Amino acid sequence: MQTPRIQEKNYNQIAVAIYAATAAFLTYASVYAYRKAFTVATFEGIRFWGIPYQTLLIISQVIGYMASKFYGIKFIAELKRMSRWKVVTVLMLIAWIALLFFALVPPPYGIIFLFINGFPLGLLWGIVFSYVEGRRTTDFIGSALAVSFIFSSGFVKSVAKWLMIDWHVSEKWMPFVTGAVFVIPMIIFVYMLEKLPPPTEEDIKSRTIRLPMNKEDRRKFVRAFTLGLVLVVITYFFLSIMRDIRDNFMANIWNELGYGDKAGIFTQTETPISLMVLLIMSMLVLIKSNIRAFRLIHLIVIISFLISGISSWLFLNGQINGITWMILVGLGLYTGYVPYNSIFFERMIAVFRVSGNVGFLIYISDAFGYLGSVAVMLSKEVFQIKVKWSVLYPNAVVIFSIVGFVTTLISLIYFNRKYSRGVSMKKPKQKAEVVFS
């Protein structure tokens, strides 16, 4: 039977977890207002250098986002915990002002400002996650944060579509106006994050202390887990391509499937996906053993590739309709994608007693993931592949799912062997350190 003091601690932990999850979810959901709203505008009939203007804008923003991920490998790893809110504020202002200039300049010069918009936004995930990592409840909090980009993608696009249809906001001004809607909420949510208490002693004992990583720390870590990181990057590479194309060209896919006139279609599919992924991921908080949770995450990712691949194959063969396919493929890819943005590396650091931070690892994977997205989008246009996204995408998902299934299985075997060759979780009093086996 628990003593009143233990019960009070548990209640406090639950309260902090719910508060942190809410603040992180709402903060990053607001970030999407500055990142994804413009993708609702298709800019029909506008082309430059033989490429649709919409595609050029998406590629430009993704290149900016990708560049920030490579920069973020160092920036996020060395990020100090003081004055993070100032960094967030400056980055958001740059992204929003870029959307203002996007509205003011004629095509194709908007390409420049979408690149500028993408760079600061790419750093925000690591900053927001730094508020919540290193806690026993990070599985739940991180899942809520990661799920925000599923829900918010659909919600923000519905808001953008609503502004265009009901308020007659033009395609050029819609991204800036959507950002304006979220300015005050964004300020409130960042303030909520700032009020979040730091990890407790019990959190540090369970998940290790989280510290900035200098160049030598990063080099040692990469040397210790080179093959595992390569496998993770390959897996995430394909997950990012599947997720990013679906997210960026969702409006095009819905148009091709006959749902282009329904503003609520984005929320209709993304909301149930968000809830299901959150439920699956948050259950991991019940598993106290870090190595067991780490193994289970691998299995979840493997199953996610099966869901994405099989549902796409069924759609291509006319066995399921477009809405069912979009929900299933979204559920599959996000069930695989979300762990790599939060709990996969959170548990990995805890398993191998790494004195560092999750942001460094997330940004390594993210950088190469977005590189893959850019490569696919450019290839479609440069090689003039005249195939609809609703045809190209499911075919690509089938192939990528097979590759991802294999790399994740090998990753599971690799990290299991690494763990069995000398890493022990039975020393709770030992100082946080990287154990190189």
C-alpha cells in the first residue's frame, strides 16, 4: 500500500506530465500554422522552368527545413536551457515575416522567402522537445508532442482552406493571415512551456541527466553506434519521404480522389490518426524497463511498415477506397514516424546510459530524411514523370515499406547484441555515461 507521500508524488508526476503534454502539443501545433498552411494553395496554371509553382515552393521550403536540420545537429546538441523562449520567439518572427514578403513579391520570387521561412522552423522541434525530455513520462509527453504534427497538419490546412473559401483570402496572402491567427496562442503556449518544472531526481535516475553535447561527445557517440545509426537513418529516410509527400501534396491527392471541395477532409482523416497514434505511443509509459520498451518500439515500427505497405497495395488493386487508404497509410507511416521524433532516441539514451540529449540524434535522422524528400520531389519534376501523386505515392509506399521493414528488423538485432555485450541497467546509482561495448 502506498503512503500518502508516495501518492502525492505520483499525483504531481501525472499533473506535470499532462501539463507538459498539453503545452508541448499546443506549441508545436501552432508552429504548423507558419509551416504548412501554404500547401493548401495549388497555384493552378502557374509554372516556372516547366515545374508547377506549388512544387517549387514546397521544394524550396523543404530545402530550408533540411538545411536547418543539418545545422541543428550542432545547434540543438549544444543548446543551453536558459532563455529558450527568446530563441523560439525570434525564430517564429523570422518565419512569419518571410510569409509577409511571400505575399508581397510576385512569383517566382516567393521561392526565396519560403526557403527563409523553412530554416528557422526546422530548429523548433528540437527546442520544444528539450523542455520535455529526460522524464519518466517523456514517452507520453513526447507522443503528444509528436502527434501534434499529425493533427495540426490537418487542422491548419482546414483553417487555411476556410480562410480562402469563406473569407476570400487570396492564395498569396493566406499563409501570412493563417500565421496571424496563431500569434497570440503561440505566445501563450511558449509561456506555458517556460513554466514547466525541470526533471526530478527520480527522472534523472531512470532516464539519465540531459546535457549539451560538444563535438567530442558527438564523435564518441557516433563511433560507438555507427551501424545502428546508419540503419536508423535509412529507416527514417524512407519514413520521412512517405510522410512528407503525403503531408505536402495531400491537397493534390484529395483533388485527384474527388474530395477537393471539402475543407474538412483534412481534419476528418488526420484527427482519428492522431488519437490512435497517441494511444499506442503513450501506452509505452507503462513499461519501466528501457530495454523492453526499446525493443517494443522496433516491433511497432515494423508493424507500421506492414500497415502502410499492405493498405497501399490494396488501394492500388481497388480493394479499398481513397479515404480508407489515406487513413490506413497515414496511421501506418505515423506510427513508424512518431517514435523516431521522440521516444525511440529517448529510450535509446536511457538504455545505453548516454549523458547527452535527444535533439542531437533526432536532427541527424531528420537531416537525411528531408534530403530524401527533396530528392523525390526534384526527381519527379526533373525527369518529367507524368504520374499523378495518387498513383505515384501508393506505389512508392509499397517499395519503401519493404525496405523499411528489413532495416528496422536488422536494427533490432543490432541493438539487442549491443545491449547483451556489456550494457547493464542494473546500476541505478552509477553516474550517467555512455557505455561503449
